[in-house]
Amino acid sequence: MSAARGVKLPALTTLSMPLLVINGERDPIMKVSGGRATARAVPGSRFVSYPDMAHAIPPSRWSSVIDEVARIAGQM
């Protein structure tokens, strides 16, 4: 993966706050494996995937995503 396109996982390991990684299982841009790897790179992260979602978060998922954001924000 090129530096221009890829996430630099070693740099993420320096983060010291909770990280929420949301991934659509139908996302043509970021594969689920990439989302999982990103979440694993940051201690205390949470990974959430949605089987019916692509790259954009549809209105039908907003409530669930808001709940996930509130959950991780409560850890700060």
C-alpha cells in the first residue's frame, strides 16, 4: 500500500485516546480487514462494522453510529 493511499499504522499507535473505527462491509474503498487493522493499532479502540453499509453512512445507520460515538466519547 502506498503512503499516499494507505493509513500509517505505526503513527496511529502513538494515539492516547479512544478511537472508533466504523466500516461498511460493502465498502469498495476501505476493506473490513483494513478497518480491523486500524482499530488493532490503537490501544482501547472499538471496531464496528455494518453488513449493509458501503463507504458513506446512510441515514438509516445514523442512530446506531451516534450511539457508538457516545459510547466511545464516554471513555474520554
